Amino acid sequence: MATKSIIYYTDNRLDQQINLLVQKQLLNCRLPIVNCSLKPMDFGKNIIFDRDPPGPTTMFKQILTALKASSSEFVFFCEHDVLYHTSHFEFTPPSRDTFYYNVNVWRWDFSNDKVITYDHFRSVSGICVSREKAIEHYEKRLKFIFENGWDEIVGRNPKWARTIGYEPGKLKKNGGFSEDAIDEWKSKYPNIDIRHRRTITPMKMTFASFVHKPTGWQESTLDKLPGWDIKELLKLT
């Protein structure tokens, strides 16, 4: 049977309530966790990566560090502001050469109870992939960044990061640098992407906020999401 584990990465600047909520839920998933953080943490196998300021280049370094410290065949990328349903971790990639994105995701505005989703909701936080394939990709990604001198450009979401994209698989004709094979799957119950004031990318909680309009747009409220009882989870934090 294929072995699976979690890599978790954080800039340690998140609201403490979200921190505890996400970590509590991840522990319910009962997979080994390698945690690459910018400050010491008592969560999983913790690797402290405090040499660089928060930002895209540092995040990619954290991801690569966590991948190399893991030993499983497949890894789930887990971010500090996403609630992962246990059904997310039931997936096993059918190919070792493809990045798989769980697109059963709802985005939650943490300031209220509004949630939204749309078709092909792909994000790095939903990746499951062969560990070796991921290491190969992030070594190439960082080499490309260093060769262009982009690691010297500071900022939370600089133009170069938006151009090449955060998600593996962006086509070169659209600004990407490595056309990795990608595919999608949907877990039985959704993950919840928490949008808050310190997200790297824009919140995008309205249809009008998208330049390229997504299909399958839906809006709802947190209490209606299947498989979740957020109020009960909040009591445990």
C-alpha cells in the first residue's frame, strides 16, 4: 500500500484562532506531518526555517524543505489557513507523474459566514502528488526564480509570482515555466479555504472580483456545508 503524509508550512503570522482550528482538524486526519515554519512550533515534525522574510520565495523553500524531510511516497500539501476534511486524505494518486488538485473546496470569509465556490477551484493547498515529482518541480521552480533574480524582490504577492503562478501546471504560453501534468479529484466532503486579512493572494469573495469569470459560481453560508460543524470545532480550540 502506498504511504501518504502531510507537509505543512506557515509564516506564523496567522490569527491564533485560525491556527488552532486548522491544526486541531489536521490531527484528526492521522497522517504523519512534517511542519516547516518560520518560528518554533509544537506541531508535527517541526523544521524551523527562519533565514528569510515571509513571501513566495520563502514559501517555496519551505515546501521543498518539508518535502525532503518527509519519507512517504505521496504527500498532501497543507496550508495553515485551510480546514481539511478527513475525506480529503482518502485519495491516492493513480499516477506518480501528475499533480492532483482536490477541487471540492469552498472559500470562507472569516469575518462572517459567507462561503463561495466555483468550477476547477485549483490551489496549491489542494495538491496531492508523488513526493519525488514534487521535489523535482520545486527544485526547478527555485532555480528559475534565482536565475531571474526574483528572490531579491520583496513583497507579499509580487508580479513575478503572479505571472509564473503558484500552482504547478501553468502553461508556458500563459507565463508558466514548467508544464507539469495536472488532474483533478473531488473528496466526499469539501475543504474550507479560510480568507482573512493576511492571505497572500486577494480574498476574491465576490463574482465581480474575478477578471476571468469562473463558471459554476455558488454562494452559501458556513452552516450549510456538508460534512462540517464549524461551531462544534470552534468549541475545541
